[in-house]
Amino acid sequence: MPFSFADTAHMHQALALAEQALFITSPNPRVGCVIVGKDGQLLGQGHTQAAGQAHAEVMALRAAQAHGHSTRGATAYVTLEPCSHQGRTGPCCDALIAAGVARVVTSVQDPNPQVAGQGLARLQAAGVQTEVGLLSEPSIELNIGFFKRMQHGTPWLRMKSAQSLDGQTALHNGQSQWITGEAARLDGHRFRAQACAVLTGIGTVLEDNPLLNVRGIDTPRQPSLLLVDSRLQTPLNARLWDEKRQVVIFHAERHPALEDALKAQGAELVHLPGEGQKVDLAALVRHLGQLPCNEVHIEAGHKLNGSLLKAGLVDELLVYLAPMLLGPGQGMAALPELNALPATHAWQFTDHTTLGPDLRVRLRAAR
């Protein structure tokens, strides 16, 4: 049976609620729920809270109860299949059944193997009508990293670059502040805030001494900082230690004294040696899937960017283009020379928008 106009409107409302959870649910998915009575009256709504706290369905049921509304015979619109397993919170499908909901409309089945249709099956077994597939694409997009981690065991890697029209991310002397304007920089912080972690390399730390935290965005959490530092060169007085957050350093060489000093600073060290005494980047990405980590925001120099791209580990490019030409400088990524153009384009444009004087473009790997 096709979905009605009212169904679509209520699911759009649920998706808007899920987007309000963009910065808080990591590593859980962002989910919204709207509960509507038989007469179309809004009874309750909510979105998933921070990990370990209430899910969207429970928040919506609590809201309905707080307003004195009965949810018997109601319809619940949920942007992801209600969970069926006992984690840090109870199964949401059981909460909906206990509340007497008669119908559950969900955007998409949960990719988590612990759920994966079991929540819908439990609802159906209790006599609740279930329908799946309403506005599935925006729900998946909102949780692109969660879906990738559940289906492939690795997070979604998004590489950010601010550059001139001729592809330079800095002048020949390394100066890069600021190529793009304030609106573009704030937008970049928004992508930092929604990520589980920010990834950079030791070259960026030594050259720029950045904080790599979220600024200008109202967020209750700072993403973890991931640092590729093969030789453990991270200064103990670097600015990155000024922020209270998880810091994970991936290294290839062993230096017990340096390791002890960095651990004393609060860092977690992960030894992942690869070829040429460099960090094994593929192993690093697999490790992130186990942390767990859904989305990784990469802000690194041309060497690490090039290595990640050559290894085929990057899912998305987030590029801010400034309307200027810089001439010879530092490019986005150190890539090998090609003797022929590829038969097909390796990337596909997904969207573009202007931010003040700058242009933001997003591309996905064509796999």
C-alpha cells in the first residue's frame, strides 16, 4: 500500500528531529520518532540522546505521557527500525508494543546484525502493523558512517580541503591562514562536530600546531583526535593537548620512553607498523571500526592525504574552493604522476553550495 501525504509529512518531521541529534549520538545512529494519534494529532516526538541514554522512540513516548496522551492505536514514524536487543538501553520495539502502538512506519531496516529485521519481526508478532521504506535515502545519508561500519566494519572517511582555484592549499612557504572565508571555515567545523573523530598527521602538528577542535558550533562533545605519528614525534607541549578529548596516536616505531611520556599526557597508543616503518593505514581504518567509530573527518597535509587516497581508503571529498589563484604552493595530496588519463572518473560530484565568497563541493568515490 502506498504511503499517504500525511505519512510523508510525519516522516519528514521525524527526519528533522534526527538531524537535531547530529552532534550527540556518536557512535549510535541519529534517529527521530513522531507518534501520531488516530485523528492525526501529534502525541509525542523525540530524537536519540547521547550514547547510553534514551532512544528516539522512548523520548517520543515520554513526551506523549508528559502531555497526558494515550498512545493506544497510534502510529509511530521512526527513521530507523526500532532496536530489538538489550544494550545500554532496553529494546525500543518492546517499548512501542507496551505503549499500545498499532502501526510503525520506518524509513529503513537497521543494518546492525543485532537488529536487522528482528525489531520489525517482534512488532509484527505482537500484532503491530509495520511498513518500511518511506524516505529511506535521507535516513541512510544521515547515518552514512553507521551504515558503512555495520555493513563493512570500517568507518566513513571524509577528507576536507580548503584550496585555491588552482588547487593550492598553502603558499610555497606553508602559509594557509586563511584561504577561505569565515562562512566556509564555520561549515568545516560543523563537519568536524558531526564526526566521531578528526584524523591528522604529524606533519600538520609540527608545521601548524593546530587545536583541531570544534569551535563556533554548539556541541556537547568534542570528537576524538586521531594522529598518525610513525616515529612518535608529537611534542608534549603541542596545542592539541589543550582540549579535553580522547587522543589516539598510531605509530610504527617503538620508543618506550616516548610512549610512556605520551601516555602520561593522556594519549592512547596503537602500534600498527607497515611498510617502510610507516603506519599501516588500512589496519588503522579497520581498528577505527572496532573503537567504534562511524565518521572520520580528515584534516591532514598532502603526504597523509596522498597515502590515504592511494590506498583507496577515502569515501568522500569535502572541498572548499576560494576564488583566488595562488600559483606554486602546496597541493591537496601527494599523488604519483599519471601517463594517461583514467578511463573513468574516480569521483562523482554529489552536491555544491556557496558559502560567502567560497564554493563547497562534495564528491563520493566511484566504486
